[in-house]
Amino acid sequence: MQPQFVIDSPLLEAAWAVGLLLVSALVAWLVLLGIHRQERKLEKGSKATLSSQLLESLSRPVFLLIVSQGLLLSLSSVSYLAGWRPVLTKLSFVVLIVLITYSLTRTGSLLLGGYFHSRAIRRKVRLDEGLIRFLQRLLVIAVYALGFLILLDYLKISLTPFIAGLGIGGLAVALALQPALGNFFASTQIVSDRVVRVGDYIELEDGKIRGYVLDVGWRSTRIRTPFNNMVTIPNSVLANSIITNFYAPNMEMGVIVNCGVSYSSNLAQVEEIALAVAREVTQELDEAVKTAEPWFGYEEFGDSNINFWLWLQAKDRMASFRLKSELIKRLKTRFDREGITINYPVRTTYLHWPNGTPPRFAPGTTTPGIGNSEENH
């Protein structure tokens, strides 16, 4: 492993070992440079493809593999470390197994994500990011477990004591990790049942927590509220809550505007005008579902108005706010133009005198009116 001129010279042997390490580092840097150059070629003129992502995921393990093997080779080349060569050789294989396992987890996760993305594009369905992340985590655990078993087999370590130890301490560990395990199994339930998915807008039963789902993790689910704050909910709590998912079964949602008109109004005319305004809003606003026909219905005889509701459909929750606001604005403008009155709440108070004649009051005082109306605005 060494040239003749460095034998029996500790200084030259050390220089030779350092030289091997530097050469391996140079080779690793050149390989890394080539990978990055090929990656930029694939990305040129378009967004990152699966091939470029795979190259990027392999760059770090390849670099570490070349440098670590160069380091172990340089140590093995020194004569005064000859007694350690079997250990260094074994360590070289251990590092190789670890880095290959690490590479497989990264490339496997990317390939799994790429498969589901391409499948969603082909079938033109919405991608379930939460399910993909969950499967990627399971894949990582499986690959690491397989790598660990291969490593134990190479080191000739028996699994029997290890399994026995797990059996003895399993109960204590399960009791100690009960909350964590509860959250873990709750996360599997949330993902498998597709209760919520990444990107959904949800609201919990108490109405105090609502927002967009950012991630469903092992222990908790993170939600971004409309105020741009992060709320972290333990999965066990989320799994046991009543959830309103505004994006399921699809993102479209109904918008209802409640209103009322005076008792003196022509109800047929009111219905015709309200539907005309609703159709106008539906056709002119991009936030509305064009194929959904507006609905109109009278609801009740109110205290001051005959109340009705007007329904139309928005593309999603955010679109519903714009749609409702525009509908209210145009409906009020059109009613004013047509002379249709939306009454204020009115309460009329009648005063009855026993003999039919109101009492006399001193000059300058206010006499309560008979049959006067008090309008409560």
C-alpha cells in the first residue's frame, strides 16, 4: 500500500497518508462539482425535475463516502497503525452500509413523492400531501430498520439478546411513551381516513380554532390561522374532535345572504330582482361557480320585514367572502333604485287613557302622543 521510499520513515508515511486524504477530498470535490453541473443542466429553462432532485439528494452521501473511505485508507497505509487495520477495514464497511442506507432513504422518499405526483397529474385529482409525507416517513423507518439489521449481521451481533431486552422493557417503554404513541396512532388514523389533508381549511367544533392545515406530523398537526399565526394541535385531540372541513368533499361552498323587505313590497317583483342580481354576480365574478343556478326563498314574516334568503355557490371559502360582499352591495343598490324598502326595526307604542281623554300638562312640558311611533335604530 506504500511505495518503497516511504517505508521505515514515519515522517514520509504521515505525508503519504495526508496526500491520500487530500487526493480523496479532491476527487470528492470534483465528483460533487460534476453532479451540480449536471443538475443545473437538467434545471435549465424549467423548474426542478425529479432527475435533478435525485442528483441533489445523492451529492452529499457520495461526497461523504469518498472522503470517509479516503480517510480510512490513509490511516490503514501507516505502518505503525498496522494492528488497527482489521478494525479500520471493518469500520470502512460500516460507514459504507450507513451511507448507502442514508442514500436509499433520500432517493426512496423522492421517488415515492414523484410517483404520487405523476399519478395525481395523470388522473387529474387533488394531491394528498399528508398521505405522501406519512408514507415517506414509513419508508424511511423501514429502510433504516433494514440497514440496522444488515449492520448487526455484518458485525456478527446476535439479535436474540436485543429482542429479549425489548420484550422485558417493552411494557415500561410503552407506559412511558403512552402520550407519544397515542398521538402517533392518531396521526395514522387521520391520514388513513383522510379526515384532513395538507392545504384544507378546517374549523374545530368550538369554533375558536380554524385555519389551513400545513402539516400532519407524528405527534401534532400544524394549522395556520387567518391571522397568520401557527396553532399546534396534538393528533390525539384532533382525532377526537368534531371537525368541519371546508374543502371536503370539494372546495365549492354555498353562500347564503339573508335579507328582508317591507310588507308593502311586491313579493314577486322582489324575487325577480333578487334572482337577476344573483345571476349577474355569478356571471361577472370569477369567484362564483358559473354552472350553479342561484336559489331564492321567503323564510318568515318578521317583526318589520318579510324575510328571505338568497343562495349561490362560490369556488372556495376565500371566494365566498368576496361573493357575499358583492351580492349584498348590488342587492341594496338595486332595491333602492326600484323603490323597495328594507325597514329598520320598528316598535310602535300605544297609550290608552281610561276616559279616552289625555290629561292636561303644564305649558312647556311634552305631552305623550297617542299612536306615535318610536323607531329604534
